Amino acid sequence: MLSVLSVEVRKLNRSLALLLAMAAPGLIALFGFLMMLRAKEAVTWDMVMGSAVAIWAYFMMPMSVTALTALVAHMEHGPRSWDHLRALPIPRWSLYAAKAFCVIGLVALMSVAVLGLSGAAAFLAAQIKPIVAPTGVFDLAAYARSLGLMVVAGTLMIAIQFWVAMRFASFVPALIVGIGGTFFAVVATAARQGVFMPWQMPVNILAGEAWRIQTALGLGGGLGLVVLILAVAHLARREVL
């Protein structure tokens, strides 16, 4: 498993995955930087970082997962290398498990980048325009905790996107599922039933109601892990992709 995982990491280093992993958090940081330069007065660190975290959970994370899973799947679908990989003397499930682990790892890395780049962007904006320097305490532990819980809550969404991307050689089904899921999550944000949508679970970590957070973690994390295991088992048993 470690050998397969090592190979997948090297594949990612030669792909556009790392560029994508920095692009999405970078866009969030750039948006915050420009908004601070347009501001006329200072706001608190909680408002600055809360805005960045909300954008990540609300839109950027679902779309990034859609793009990442499609990209990771296309690395094998494109050159039609599945037949070769599945003929190797290693457990088939390890091929898919390693890819799933890499996707979750990249999402976690992007979450760290959202925290680091957004904080750096706010600091830079304060140097250029001192009047907008954020006030209050930069609560690193609280921001990191929220982002970490979002990764857990987003496991079900990641599992579904991973399953679809790996199952179909074309990237179109994965894009349809990702865009559709994000769209309905956005329009159903205020709906009580929206808490059960996988694409809305990360943003529910920011909800004021405890039951929304618990549901997001329970379904998104617990059920997500089950779905991910089922996806790996199903993909490993298929003879033709």
C-alpha cells in the first residue's frame, strides 16, 4: 500500500493537481485582499478569516473536489492505463484506495493553504493600507478547527465524486454531479432539509445550530467513510471501466 501511495504522489507531482491545489485557496486570498483594499475601516480577524473559510466551504471546496477527482481519474482514463495497473501483482483495491487517500490529502492541504494564504493576504493589505488592519485576536486554533471539521464533513461528498469519476472514463458525468450538487447546495442553503445534502455538509460546520454540525459530521464523516470503502470495493471488482 505504501509503495502504491508513493507512486500516486509522484504522479500528482507531474500533473496539474498541485497547481489546482494552490489556485483555489489563492483565489480566495486574492478576493479577501482586494476587498480589504476597498474597505474604509478595519474589521476583526474573525470577520476576515470567517469570510475566507465560508467561501471555501460554500463554493470553492465542492468545485475543487469535483476538479480534483476528475483530474486524478483522468490520469488513468486518458492513457487507458487501467488494464496495465490492474494486471500488476498487487491488490486491486490498493490502487483505488491510494487515489482516494491522495484526494483527501490534497483537500486537507488546500484547507491549510486557505488559512495560510488568507492570513498572509490580510497582513499584506494591512501593510499597504494600515487603516484596514484587522483588529482583535487571530485565533489560529479556532480557524484550523473549523477547516479540519469541514474536511471530515466533506468526506461523503468526496466519496461520491471519487466513485463517479473513477467509474466513468469520461469526465463529463463527474462534472455534472459536482456542478449539480454544488448548485442545489447553494440554492438550498436556508432549507432545513439541505443539511442532508453531501455538498452542503462542509458549510454546515459554520452553522449556529448544534444539530446541523452534528449531522454534518455524523453523515459527512461516518457515512462518507462507509461510502468510500464501498466505492473502493466496487471499483476493485469491476473488470471493465
